[in-house]
Amino acid sequence: MKTNNDVADVLIIGAGASGGVAAKHLAEEGFKVVVLEQGDWINQSDLPGLRPEYELLGSKAWHPNPNIRGNDTDYPIDLSESVAQVGMFNGVGGSTILYASCWCRAKPSDFRVRTLDGVADDWPISYEELVPYYEAVERDLGVSGAAGNPAYPAGYNPPLPAHPINGVGRKMAEGLNKLGWHWWPGYNSIPSQAHRRQKQCDRLGICMYGCPHGIKSSADVALFPDALAHGAKLITRARVAEITLNEKGLANGAVYIQEGQQYFQPAKVVIVGANGIGTPRLLLMSKSNRFPDGLANSSGLVGKRFMTHPFGTSVGLYEDDLGDFLGPAGEAIESMQFYETDASRGFVRGSKWHIIPAAARPLGMINRWTKGEGTADEEFWGEQFTSRMKDSIGHMIEWMVMPDDLPEETNYVTLDPVLTDSDGLPAAKVRYVTGENTRRLVDFNLERSLEAHAAAGATKAWVTSRNNPSWHNMGTCKMGDDPATSVVNGYGQAHDVPNLYVIDGSLFVTATGVNPTATICALAKRTATYIAKNARNQEVGA
Amino acid sequence: MSTPLQLEFRLSQAQRDRLAVFADLLISGGAGLPAATEVDVAGAWIDRALGARPDLVETVVGVLAEEGEPAEVLARLRAQEPERFDAFAFIVAGAYLIHPRVRKLLGYPGGAPEPSPAFPDEADAYLEDGILDVVIERGPTYRPTPQTA
Ligand SMILES: Cc1cc2nc3c(=O)[nH]c(=O)nc-3n(C[C@H](O)[C@H](O)[C@H](O)COP(=O)(O)OP(=O)(O)OC[C@H]3O[C@@H](n4cnc5c(N)ncnc54)[C@H](O)[C@@H]3O)c2cc1C
Ligand code: SF4
């Protein structure tokens, strides 16, 4: 094994959303930062979005499920015991390469579900404590949105104005107003105006295939250039096999594999931002005499409580030409009408809904029709195909109903006993069964979404799926104050290893009813700020 | 337009002729849109689609090799091997939907996604009749916690 001579002040594992936030912050604060990333930089000209066949490429080479993509920079995931399809992207930028950039702060009640609803646990921090960090990352990521949303406490003022809500947003907003239901222009981490290094969004509308113009605020575009400009060292194709400990039980670096060769990167502090699946996988791989069940796992909770957002979708057809070819994709509008708990509905917690332009995925129309409830039995092929497409493209509005998902220890990420990645390291295995509360929540909200379509004037509306893959991976290194019932504290610091921090979606105590990246980034910013401020008192491993 | 992705594999003329029949059964045309063969789905466009999904070559070749009338083969696959039917229909539809003429007829502004940045006042134009005012006037809807209260 070769040892890199340079001891990092901070070693960050994973160059995704959370790794990018931490690398930028700590490099700018003058720390010697090394980032290890198993994937490559993504060349914007390799992204499929400017090709007519982008959707075909997105169904294989750029699919969010690593089992389908099958790159050697990916690790496979055994999903044989998961009802949810699960995935991410592995490379500089992490899953933000493919994310839709729906930027959603969690709401105050999300942090207090035990107090308010008597379920799961309260988070060890509050919305109010997180606000300054939301604001900081919203500036870094060029978040665009409208100020004054009554669904949040006063003061949520995104740094850039909202994108146009476009024809789809307008049409649905009129329907929601008839019902007296909440809606708001979408929030997107995509600049609506030139911002820092990024241009104003070109509205190509294919953001989920990667932004070929480098405009979407993925971590490689919006965060890593600053980290590198401040001296951070980013090593790609470096797959971490193990986080190591010194004799005092402090993390002293990591062993990684690059082109078949093993290296050791020594570090004073280690931060893991390897995604809600990659992080527990790495901790579970880092076994030692001190931690025979995986690093920092004295609670037994590493990998447990896996949550995702198995979200529902419904579509409506509209006679008007909605001009639905415009991005971003990205939210046009969102609704939080059914976000907060109303126990009379037969479940607790709720859902944020949003509209992403549907026309950018014409091939997606096949499943919307042939797997849809009520439409699956109608003929789609043959003479119907062209009329169905003509009725749908530019005339469809799709609601995505994002459910809160509550933690259960029977849903977990573990190491697969058989499957391995291209370096021979154990693959991840996910077990996930949708909880009863989540199922009811999705069903209820989908029914309401059909009412919204009717109010907006849809000629036909139906549920297309009650279990879409969200690609949101959460909960597998729970944060909390009690070392017996959590892996890390409110700063992401491992209870068992004081110079080891977790900063990604693994931290989530509950899933929240919104897309997670805003909260992941705010938590990473808070932890990075804490590490920088407390560096003098920090116990170090190397 | 971008260069098509290259696929070394080539369907024979006989395979293309048979594919044309399958493709027209799946996409017969109408509502102002052409049938699959009218836009050469079994020619250049299936090549281009398979260039993006080379893993589906086997499915296409396999379905074309199924014995029987194409309509019967499709009906059998649909009933007995729905995943194979779905994969075959998907790549045929993929070849059709990337054709520039089809995209145009479906209303897409270009042969592939094109820039269309918003005008400076475009976002406001959607809201200027006060459509958002009623939402604001209803007041806060978030649930207070001990911290917010
Ligand atoms: C298609 C898609 C759409 C999405 N849309 C949205 C959206 O609209 N809004 C939203 O909020 N969220 C969205 N998400 C989710 C969002 O992308 C993630 O929540 C976010 O990127 C997670 O950040 P992270 O830092 O936890 O992990 P990631 O961004 O996934 O980064 C983790 C990185 O760690 C690396 N890594 C893992 N293990 C190792 C190892 N052993 N050694 C070295 N490197 C390693 C990985 O290669 C990866 O690059 C979407 C995701 C996808 C895939
Ligand atoms: S809509 Fe904007 S951010 Fe999305 S891919 Fe297009 S240019 Fe990039």
C-alpha cells in the first residue's frame, strides 16, 4: 500500500452535494482539504441532453439506478428485498449530476414529529437553527424562488427570483385557487439570472439528464470550483475501502483503491458524505477490533432506518396548449396544502406536491398510459399510439406527490454477502417495505391531486404510479443526542469517534415530506462551520 | 444536430423488412402523425435508437426471429412475456419519437432540446393579474412548533 505523505486537515469522502458544501467551506476557511471520490469528473459534452435520443440514453447509460447504468465507478445494490427502486449517481457532483434541482426546505414541524405527532423522534436541531445554513447554501447554489410563502415562517427569501411558472403552472394555479388550496412558484437550485459563474437557465428542460450547459447548480459546477480554487485536492477514481483508526480510536485516514492499487490517505479529521447508501456501506466495511460491527456502530443503527420517498404521480390531460417544453425541470409550482398533519385523514405527516414539465419525457408517456390506473386496460399501441401522444405532449400536467416517510428499523442498508463492486468490495443491499403511514399518505394525496386536476379543467386524469423511485436515500446514520439511539450528534459527529463526521442524507431522523437536498446541504454547511470554529479543541487522528 | 452514436451491429435487410411490419403494427399513424415506416423507423432511426441502447439489440433481434405473423407474435409476447414486449415496443417508439418530423408534429420546438431563456419580465407576467394574492391573503399555513410559537 502506498501512503500519501500529505496529512489532510480534513479528509472528505464523496464529492456529491454534501461533500461539495463541506469542501468549499473548509477550503475557504484555510484547511488542507483532500476529497476522495470513486467516480470521474463529468464532461458536460458527454451528457445526453442535447441529443434527440437523450431519453433513451437516460434509460440506460445515464439511468439513476447503478444496477442499470453498470459503470465500473458504481457499486451495485441488491434490491431483491426492496419494493422501492433505489439509486444515485457516482462521480464528481454525486447525485446532483442528475437531480431535478427541486429545492425544498423542510418545515418546522418536520423537526418535531415526536412532540407534535407522537411518532418517530424529534430531530436534535430545529428549523430555526438550520435557517442561517439554508440561507448560506441557497446563495452558493443560486436558488431561485419567490419570497413570502405562507407555508413557511416569515423570512424565506431566496437569493434569485423565481423562474416563470410557465403554462402548466399557471393552468394548475387557477385550479388550486378555485379550491382555495395552497400553491407557490417552484423553488429550484438553478439560476433564473446569471449568478456567480453560472449563466441564466436556458430552459432546455432536461435537467434530470444532467445540464449540458453547466447551468444547473450541481456540486461540480457550483461548489467544487471554489474548493479547488482555495487549494482543496480532489482525487477521482479513488474508491474508499475503509476508514482507519489510530490506537486511541480516532479516525486517522482512509484506505482507497485507485486503478487496482491501494493507497492510504492520512487525515486529522474524516468527513463522510458518500450518500445515504454509500455512507453506511463504508462504515459497515470499516470493521476493526474496536468496532467489529462497523465503524461508529455501537448503537447498532448504522444502516438502519433507511427511508426513501416512494412518491405518487397523477396526470391530467388539458385541451389548452400548455407550451410544456420549457424548463427547468425543476418545479414549475408546488403545493403544501396537505403538508401538515390532520389526524382525521388516518395518517400523520403529509406531502409536498410539485409539477415538473412532462413533455421532456415523451417516452415516459408509455408507462403513464400503459401502467396507469384505469388506462392500463385501454389500447395504447397501433392506431391509438399517435393520438395518445398528440393528446399528451404539451397537454399534460403531472403532479408528483412527495410523501413523508417514517423510519423503521426493519428497513435497512447492509453489506451484500455475495455481490461486489469492480474492486471486489461488498455491494450494498437494501431492504425496504413501504410503511402503512406512508402508503395511506400517498393514497390520500393522490386522490386530492385528481381533484386538483378536475378543478384545473382536465378532460381526463388518472394515477400513474403509487411508488415512483425518488432516488432520495436517508436515515441510515441517525442523528440524535443519545449515543444509545443514534449514530451521530446534532453536528453529525460520531458519538463513538469524535473526529469522524457524517454529513449526507444518512443523518435524517425522519424523511420530511420534501426533496432532501436543501436540508442535506444546510446540515453539511452547519457541520463544516462547526468543524472550522472548533478546530482548536478538536481531537485529531493523524 | 449531434452525430448519431455508432453501433457496430447492423440489422440485415430482411430483418429491417420484418421490423417495418412490427413497427407499423405498434405505430400505425393517424391524428396527423405518420406511421412508423413513413419516417423510416426500421432504417436509420432504429440504428440511432439502438446506438443509444445497444443492450436492446438482443431483444430486437430476438423478437424479429420469433416465428409467426408479426401481429400474432406481438399478441403472444404481450400476453406471455410482457417485459419483452415492453422493451421491444419501447425501442421502436424511441426510434419514432426522435425523428425530427415527428418531434415537430408533436409540437417540440426543435429536433433536440434548444435554449429558450426567459425574458426579463416573463416570470412576473404569469402572476401580474394577482393570481398569487389569494394564497398570500389566507395567511400562514405552517404548523407552529414550540420553537416557532
Ligand atoms: C434523478 C435524480 C433526481 C433527483 N432530484 C432531486 C430534486 O429535485 N431535489 C432534491 O432535493 N434531491 C433530488 N435528488 C437527490 C439528490 O441528488 C441527493 O439528495 C443528493 O445529491 C445527496 O447528496 P449526498 O452528498 O448525500 O450524496 P451524493 O450527491 O449522492 O454524493 C455521494 C458521492 O459519494 C461518492 N462515494 C460513495 N461511496 C464512496 C466510496 N466508498 N469512496 C469514494 N467515493 C464514494 C459517490 O460516488 C458520490 O459521488 C435526485 C437524485 C436523482 C438521482
Ligand atoms: S433547464 Fe436550465 S438547468 Fe435544466 S438542463 Fe436546461 S439549462 Fe440546464
